[in-house]
Amino acid sequence: MATYETLQKIVDLIMQTYKQTIMALPIEQRPDNMKTVWSYTDAALHYAAFCAFGRQIFHFNSEIVEQFRKTDIDEVMIDNLRFPYEVFYMSFGKQSDLTVSNS
């Protein structure tokens, strides 16, 4: 099982590699902020946790997705949800009318 220490080692390795790479660049060529490295670190941690907890994937067919989209969840509290695994991936297929914000 993944532990906090294992995941922290991943973050440390990413940050150490980033710092070494950045320090080799002239100051004027260095990035203005850490946004990119944090997005890569975040993705690496999510993937590491996904792998460590068994790579569980749930793919929902279009009929179930359509029913999900018609379901009112406004009154559902996050604390009331119980998930089958600590870390898992859910695939809803392509949703052409939905977008993910870049902000």
C-alpha cells in the first residue's frame, strides 16, 4: 500500500529534479512561476496513488451516464458517500457538451 512517506518521496524526487534543471538555466530563461511543476507533481501523485491502490477502473456506458446526468445530487453531502476503493478512476466516455476549465 502507498504510504504518505512513499508519496512524499515521489514529490521530493520531482522537486529535486526540477531544481537541478532550473538551476542549470540562465535566470532569464527560468519560468515565472511553479505552476507547471506543480501540475506535473499533482499528476504524478495521482497516478502513483492509482497504481499503489490497485488500478481500479470503472467505465460507465452511455445509458448509465445519461441517468447520472438526470440525477439530482444537490442534497447529497460528501461525508455520506462511501466508495469501494480508496483510489479509483471513473470513465464516463466523451461528453462533448462539457468542458474543463483551464483556470
